[in-house]
Amino acid sequence: MERLTKALESNGLFIVDDFQIQHDANGYSGEAINKLAKFENFYDDLIFKQSEISMGLEKLRFEGKTNSVKFKQLLTNKMTNHTILILLKTYGLQ
């Protein structure tokens, strides 16, 4: 992944080159804003999928299918997504 930001000394702030963003009457746009929007979409989708997975697991538990391949796959997906969410939280991205 190509990095668009540059660290501004050691104070935890970052900057982008002027050509990475543009300002107009509607707000800001450009490559840096598009990349941020894609990340936000990814995060929202991950949270939504966690909710869907939880409902699927609950349904399978209710049906007594906790030993099924489907249950195990959903549980694995939930744990994988949870690990990603923990990593994002570690970097302050929640």
C-alpha cells in the first residue's frame, strides 16, 4: 500500500502533500480523502458483519448445531474479525 501521509516530527501528527487533497465549496476531496473513506467503509462493514455473524451463531446454537461446519466457520470468522478490530483499536482506529 502506498503511504500518503508523512509523520510531522514525533508529536503524533501527520501531513499530506497538497496534491493529495483539494478543497472546494463541498469540502475536501482527493486521493487521501478517498483512501480514508475506503477505510471507514471497511470498518463499518467489519462491524456489520460481526453483528450478522453473532446472529448466525445464535441461530445455530438454538438449533443445536454447534458441531456443524457452518458454526465452526462462522466462529472462526468472528474471531478473525475480532482480532482485526483489536489491532485497529491498538492503533487508535475505532
